[in-house]
Amino acid sequence: MVFKMNRLTQHFFKADKPVFTQADVATSIPGTDFSRHALIKRAIAKDEILNIRRGLYCLAPPYQKRPLNVYSIAQRVYGPSYVSLESALSYHGWIPEAVYACTCASYPESRQFDTPLGIFSYKRVPQRVFFAGVERLVDASANVFFMASPAKALADYIYLHRPKWSTIGAAIESLRLDPGEVANASALELRELANNYRSRRARQFLSDWLKALAEGVV
């Protein structure tokens, strides 16, 4: 199968680099900008590579040595960013619903990208330390991605959607959160996150959650 591939596809297949940029193509494939652009166009036309967004590509599934993870691609589509909001809550098993877009918090302005791999939605969330409460994870296929903790994802949700919740119990009911998970949240993390957000609403929510934990009323 390798020898029937487009020359560009073959290079990145052999290099085991399933996600690559236009700059990667320029440094890896000899020739002119025009000839490299023609290779990209032909590979896309033959469904060997996918154009995720301008200047960012990935090998199509039949040409991937290992499966890709949309979470790992999210930070390359737009960033700095991390997976958060509904996607993070679903990943951690805190909400029962499936999530059909990859939802992320971003440092730059909010954007949305409709790609062959799905929808990537980014919302700007001002913070003192952007990656506080975010973990660097590696999946079984060695894909690296940045995932918000459940508390961080909820705080981002509060900032962006401004729900009229007066208690953590209202949040549990509205989002159908797992009460046991909410009750087991780290008090230390909640305190650290409360000091990290510029949003008064997010800080208040985290403080109320912390108080409910201390009083055992979650």
C-alpha cells in the first residue's frame, strides 16, 4: 500500500507523523512551493489526507499507523487551548450526555472550526494562570492532550454560560452531574481555582461549592 501512495502521504506515513503542517511539508518534501502545493491537492483529492484547517493536515484513517485523538488535535487547531466545558465533563464521566463537538477554553478570542474530524469550539476564558487545573494526558496511542479537571470545566462553564444557580445542588440537577463525584472534589483544588479566575461569578460558585463540602451538604 505504501508504494501506491502520493509521495507526500508516503513520507508522513513512513515517518509515523499523522498530523502535520504546511511548514512540515516545506521542510520534508523537496521541490518548489508550487509542486508541494500540487502534492497536497492531489493527496486531498485521493482522500489520503484531510485538510483540518488552513495549513494543518492529517493522514486519512486508512493511512494512520495509530488512531488519532480529537483531543490531541484540538490544541493544534487553535491555541493555546485545553479541552474543557462539556467535553471535559463527559470525558471524566460527570455528565451522561454524549458531546458532539470538542469544546475547549482558549487564551485568544473565541472561534469555531468545522473540520472533517468534527466541530472544534473554543471559548475565551480569562484567568490568572491559564493552565491551572489542567492535566497533560497521554492515551494508549501516545497522543498527548490537555484536559481540564471536572472542577475547572465547571468553572469555565459558569463563566461562559452564566447560569442562575444559587447552590451546587442546582448545578447537579441542571447538568445531571454525578453527586458522588461532586462530593469527592478536592477542597484544595477548589480553593486554588477560586483564586485563579478573574470572574466574580466563577469565584463565587467555587467558594459556594467549597462551603457545601465543608458542611457535608453536597
